[in-house]
Amino acid sequence: MKLTRRDLLWGVAGTAGLLVTPVPWKLLDDVSIWSQNWPWIPQPARGPVEVKQSFCTLCPNGCGMRVRMASGWPVGVAGVASHPVSRGALCPLGFGAHQLNWHPRRLRTVRHRASSSSWEAARVAFAKACSEGPIAIIDGYPGRAASSVFETFVQKRNGSYRTVPGPETLALAPYESWSGVPAAGLGYDLENAQTIVSFGAPLLDGWATPGRFTRLWAERAAGSTDPQLRLIQVEASLSRTAARAWQWVPVHAGSEVALAEGVARVLLEERLVPARGPMPPMTLAEAAEQTGLSTGAIVDLARTMVARLPVVAIANDDNPAIAALNVVLGAAGARGGIVRRSKHAESYASAEADVESARAVLIDSTVPWDFAPPTNAEVFRFAAWDGGTGTSDWLLPAPGFLEDLTDVPTAPASAIATYAVAPSLLKAPPEVQSAAQFLGGIDPALITVEKIIHTRCADLFRGRAGTLQGQETTSVAKVASVQKLEEQLWKGAVWIDEPPRSAAFRCELKEWPATVGSAPAMSSSENWSKAWRAPVLPPLASKLYLESSLREPPDRRNV
Amino acid sequence: MSTKRNILVFGLGLGLTLLAGWVAFPRVLYVQKQQPLEFRHKTHAEKSGMAECSQCHALRDDGTFAGIPAMETCAGCHSEKMGTSKAEAILVDTYIKPGQETPWLVYARQPANVWFSHAIHVKRANLACAECHSTYGETDEVRVYAQDRISGYSRDIWGHSMSRLRRAPHEGMKMSDCEDCHRRHNLEVGCLGCHK
């Protein structure tokens, strides 16, 4: 075909004309919208939209959540500003949690050593293991009604109940051995502290209940050169918390123990605190050498710490030297420091202890995916999402987000005791079961989670203490009946205990704790990232992580 | 070919394209659909004393917007036929008595990934309904629902003007329209303000 001048003119005129019509722009817009509505893209059903109150159960902190439901399906999640601990904030994973149930790695079939199996086969195998030897059940969020089911089950079979404590609970563990108060009954009284020294704890990056410290910091410190709340961040890298802190103390990675000992020595030698010992073994010069700071900088840090009291040091994990520094500072068992929130807390054994002799180990879905029990026993792991490589013999699909009734006991590190109920807002698919339901199938005499929650509500009602905080705040003493109390809790209210008459506890430190081994292989912030990592991420959370740098992996940090 | 002829060919090509783009394209793009019922806003306001939009298009106690009223609201008055019109007969016989919801075509329907709070705009910002929905609530006719064949949404979302230039404030409900209004009121919101 020969191209003539006329053809060319037609073409140029047509193109020029087309560009000044709405055709290309409107088509571009329409096609982009059309591509968002392809039939294989999940769309919420059209129907009545309602908002239900619940709690996030992706970690033990139980932040308050408003779940927007369209035709009975969750389509959006927001924080609850009136929640006494989370105060309206959610972490990126929580914001995208409603997408998790559609995640491609959602588990829906029972697997036995990478082959497809059935619930019946898993039940038979676990019952057989129970009859052949001791069993262990590992729980990620102790204190729930489901935890009671686990404890009852193992007690009847002479087994062991173990927990995988999070970094916040681990950081409180040293006080348990020095005071006898279970770590699960201790918390940080951040609201009354004037100076907080964080040894690598990501206080502004989602530490503990994400909204608690971020709101506190926003109210009392943000944007002020002389804030009411001084946050001193001791960390090797300029993390988000370090960048926003009142003061960043850059130290060599893994030298937090040396700095704690150096500071304690200055406090004791210069008599900046009432405590008189014990004296840490490390000299100031040794501490300076290990941390990379000058001796003068360590002295200045010690003086700054006690310039505005109360002061509390926060460790990132089980670090006895930093706990000992708190004892020297007088922060253990004192207002604005580490306080005892409840007299009824239990002490839990860590999953690292004696599970190697078990015939079988059952791991609840609340245990982080990365956790591998130190045992050669047959492992039954419950999980809602497949986190990738795993060593479990049995992989059992657990209910996903909002698909299982659970209660929410006090969050780790909280200074006040709380209790809430997260009802199942969604019907779980028939092919999934919670660990408590699975055990109930083996031992029908076990009390169900629902009945335990009912009993706990009745106990709260009988106690007549504390308040219910929902749309309104009501004293429990004024609640007419246990049914009313339970109804309010099921609708999203939070029970808040009265502050203990005395939050103090006696902490005896006869000698400075020995430093275990040399410097840790990973820095404390790296430990935190590893401990927190979620098995899968919904698209919204991935986007938030990427754009906000929240909880960035260590290899992306500028050291 | 002479210059005049060249200009003529060019002009003809340009003219035809402009004609196709501005006149034929919208007619092809939008399919005209009739609402299932003839509904008269003005009559309801004047004869039944339902002058406030919120009497039917209410906010629920939890702040969510009820949208088009459910059949039970209509049945409050129209449980039996209130006149002899064809629309009245369809309403009662086809929808109210069998308990079927009327399949209204919603002019302002947005994609599922958009979160919009009527409560915030009406109660906190004191916006009148007409600022976004025009004076449709004062008319006595049912507008034709022009549906975009590609996107599936109403023409009200793009606005009546294909060029989107010099359109009235209530015209258009695209993201850029929300952004423009927010900018005018010095209220910047991030992505997550609407896409939760």
C-alpha cells in the first residue's frame, strides 16, 4: 500500500484532533477503573455497612479496633481512640489485617510432612502421642481462655505448658528472679516517668502497644527542645526512634550492657542515687572502650538521666544489666518506673525449657512462625498462614483474623490490668480449627473457651472492682448483672482494673548480674525485628511498611 | 496537491475527528438506563412534608450513612396504593408486597476501595447535600442513568461536561474533585483518609 500525502494529512489531522477531544483521556481513566474491577479481584458485597468494635489479636497487645463490615465482611479497620492503652493507634499489620484472610498463603488443609492429610488423622496421631509419653503445649499469648484450655489439657496428662514470651515480657524477666513477682504481673509506668532511657527498644516504632508510647510522646515531648518527657535512645543505628528522641546516644552494636554498667558505676561513685551498690565489675574506661563513647559522655549521660526524675531504663530483651541499672536508679517498684499491676499474675515457663523430652509438642497459632522448639518430638503446629520453610510434622490450619472467639488479657508492659473480649465477627471456614477446638475433640470433658470467658466475666462482676470503658465509662460496681457486663464486653468495652494500692515491690540485688558470654551476635534492634516479624503481610501493610519505614529490616538501615 | 487542497483535507480530517470525539464518543460510551421506578422528590417534599433529605437518607446511630432508604421505609406510607399512577402500582405490587428491595441505580456510587463519611461532611463540615448532589432533590423527574460502558459507573462521577472544564461545583465526583474541594477548604488528607 502506498502512503500518499493525503493519507499523511488525514493521519496528522486525526491525531491532532483526537488529542483535543476527551477520547484518549477518558479512555485512559475508564480503563484504569475497569482494571480495578476485574472479576477476579475480590469485591465486598453490596449491602448494609456497619461498624463493629473488636480487638486486634495478631499480637498479645490487643489494640482496640473498629471494623467496618459490608454485608458481614470486614472491609476496613481503624483504631479506637477511647481504648485505654492503644489510644486509637494501630500498627501497619493491624491496619491491613482485614485483608489477611484472603492472603494466598492462607492455610486451608491439614498437612502431614508436606502431604495433604485430614483432621481425623491429626487427631488420631496426637491422641496416640498423648498415650505414649509426655506432651508439651506452647502458647504465644498466655493468660487467654484458650491458654486455660491448654493448661487443663496438659495437667490431666502430666504434660507441660510453655510460653514464648515477647521482647517486652523478656525484658521484665530479671525482676522476677530478684523480687519473686512474675514478669507477667509487671509493667512500665511510662505515664508518670520524666526520663526514659531506651537501650535499643523501638519505643516509637511499635514497641509494646504501639499507640501507648507514641501518643504519650506526642503529648509530652514532640517538637519541644525541653520536653516534659525526655527520651534518650541508646542504639547503634539512627533508627526512627533514635532520630526522633530527645537525645540519641550512638554506641557500638551490642555494647548496651557495657554502657549500663558504666552508667551504674558513675551513679554509685558520684552518689547521684540513694542506692549504695552493688558496684558493677566494669570500669568506666572499659565501658568507654566497648561502647565507643568517651568517659565524659558516659558521665554526662548518667547525670542527665537523674536530672529529671522519675527515670526508667527500658531494655529490648532479657538483659539483667539494664534491669540492674533500674534497681540502682530506684526505678524497680517505684512510680514512673517498673510497677506491679496485679497480684494475681502467674509465672510461665519459657518454651526453651525442657520440651526436648516430650513425645509430642503442640504449637498454638499465636506462636511466631519462626519459633522452632528445641526438640525432636513430633510437632503439631497450628497456623492461619504458611510462613514458608517450617519443620513441623503436622501443619494444622487455624482460624484467621476475626474468625475465632478469644479474650484479650492485659497487654505486656502495661501498667494497668485490662480485660476484653474479641468475638468472632466472621464465620470460620469449615476446614479450619483452633488448637482449643482440636483438644476439645480429643478430650470432650475440657471446658470451652466460651464458657471460660463467661466464668471470667462472672469473676469480674463478683469482684465489683474497676471500670468498663466502652462508649461510656461505667463502674463495674454499678453494672446491674453479669449478663449486662458480659454484653458490654462482647460489644467492645474494655475492663480496666483499679490502680493497685501499692504498685511497689521489693527488688533485692545482692551482686551485679554476670554478663552472659561476650557481646551478642545481633544488636538488640535486630533481635526486635526478628522477634516481631509476621509470617505473611497483607498488601496494605506491605505498602505502609515500604512507605513509612516502620520496623525496617536491619539490612536496610544506615549504620 | 495545492496548498488549499492540503488545508481542506487537513481541516476535514480534524473536523471529523473533533466531531467524533466530542459528539459521537459520549453517545457511544454511555448507555442510557431507566430507573426501575418513577420517583418524585419534589412531590414527597411538598405533599408529604418530607422536606429534609435526612428524613429518608438518614445517618445511622453509629455515623454510617444509610443511603437510599430500604423498602421498609417506603412501606411506612405505601403499604397500600396511594394513587392510581403506574409507578405506584409497580412500587406496591412488584416491590413492597413481595418484600423486594427496589434495584435503584445509584448515581453517586463509588468504587469499593473508597471510604467516604457523610457524617463528617454533613455534620462537621456543614456541607449541604446539594453541594455534591446538585438540586436533584428538588426536582420532580427521574433522571436517566447514564452508565459508562467501560468503568461501569454513572456519568455523574465524571460529570456531565466531557472536558471537565468550567463545570459547576457539584459536578463530578472523581478523586480529583474531592481533592480540589479539600484544597479549597485547606483540609489536606493523605491516601489513607479515603482508601482505608
